[in-house]
Amino acid sequence: MKKIFLIPLALLMSCGSMKTTNTAPTSEQLLKDVETLSSDAYEGRKTGTKGGEMARTYLTGRLKEIGLKPYPGQGGYEQSFEVKGRNGAAAIQGKNLIAYIPGKTDNVIVISAHYDHIGIIKDEVYNGADDNASGVAGLLQFAKYFTKNKPNNTLIFAIFDAEEMGLQGAKAFVANPPVALDKIKLNINMDMISHNDKGELYAVGTFKYPQLKPYFTTTNPNIKVLFGHDDPKLGHDDWTNQSDQGAFNAKNIPFIYFGVEDHKDYHKATDEFKNINKTFFVDAANAIQEVIINIDKQKDIQAIFRETLQMKKQ
């Protein structure tokens, strides 16, 4: 959960050209997923509520529609975990949704986004359109692309619960992953990717893993992919651990986090579908998809980070 602090713009990565014939998304479905998940009927998707259950039902249907399978041995899409109650309150059960697409290798990229939000406060529904129905909708778009275009790396699509309660879903995942933790070579996380008036999308993680920078290319001149918000010297403006990628970072798993700077509707009842920047959102989702495709083209994804890992051991 990002806090509101502003800094000057970080390094802008100028983008090269790449054909996108096979990457064109269906923006209508992308927008429909956000509109549905952020409607009043879902009551703000708070963990442990009827609205959260409704969101899981919708998302399970979408995973099946796209053709994603639960991970073998998991017994379905759901990964249950317990969130301890505060001040003597009863524990809450959270539920992640985990699906996958097998690749040509058993190296794993986890693509993630959280579906929970903060529910109803003082009779107002906090719909969380940008935070984070947008990231989940992007994840579903990427999943659909890779069901039609077999990836080199095995892709796990993790839709996390209880991010708003301290990254609990992501922490539960890395504590009990469906594959050996050392098989997970990269986490790509999306949290708030649909609301920015300047066409700016941040990619967090290249401060720690600069080897990822060459993969940030996009063909759309309307979107600016910026590096930044990941230098530990920035204090609260360092987003490294402020969304679900933080759980992966704690296990020294490389990560990229895509998101926007906080806006006037962040954690407010006005974070509604009507207030997202729809053109920006479609552009942002397409740009992230291109980056994922670029990275997946690297058949030995571990080779991207080998130099850094060797330096750490010295």
C-alpha cells in the first residue's frame, strides 16, 4: 500500500520498436473486468466478506473461461490462509487464487495482483477500481495471451487476497508455494495501473536488478515507463515492499512492480470505474504485456540475474 509522497521524475527508459501483431489485446474485456470487480455489488472486496467471495467466484469463472488450470496437486484454484485478528478479534480466512501455464522449462515467473480492497466504511462502498481491480484485469489479459502463445518459462498467475492487511496473501504464497521456491526466478506484480493523467507508469525493481532494464520496450509512444521509487534512500518513497512484491523480495526473489503514483482517489470511495483513465489503462496493460513477452523470450531467465547472484556470493 503506497503512501502519498512525491519526488521528481526518475529515469525515463526510452523505448525501442517491436512488432505487436500478436500482442493486441481485447480492451473491451480488460475494461469489463475492472467495471465488474469495482461495482457496488462486490462491496469493496474486503478479505473475509461476501464481496470478497463474490470476487473469487467471478475470477474463478474468468480463469476457467481463459483456459488456465490450477497448479497440479493444489486441489483447485484456491489457496487458503489465515489472517490473525487484532486485539483479540477472531482470525479471518483469506483465499488466493493460483493458476498456471506450463512453459518449455520449469523456471517460473509469478505474475501477480491482489483482488481485495478495503470494503465498506461508514456506509460508503470503497470500490477499489484502480486499487486493484486494474491489476487483476491486466493479469487476466496476460493470461489469455499466453494461453494462445506458449511461454518459454512456466507462468504462475497469482491473484492475492489480503494485500490491504499487510501483504498477507503474498506472504502465505511464498511460505507455501506450489513449486520449490528456488524455481521462482521473477515476480511481476501489478497494483494500481489505471489512473494517471500524465501517461506515466512506474516500473519498480531495476535499482536492485538493473539487468532487467533492456527488456523495457514498448511500441506505444503515449505511455511513459519510468524507473524509480525503489532506492532505499527514498524512505517512504521506496515502494520496494509496499505491495505484494515485498513478500518475494523478502525471499531474495527478483521482482518488477508496475504501478502509478498515488492520486486523489487513492483509498477513497471515489476510486470508481468512472474515474480511472481508460485510455491510459489500456496503454499501460499493453506496455506491461510487451515487457513480459520480452523477458519470457529469454529461455534461461536465470541468466538475466546470474551476474548479480554471483556478486552477492562474493
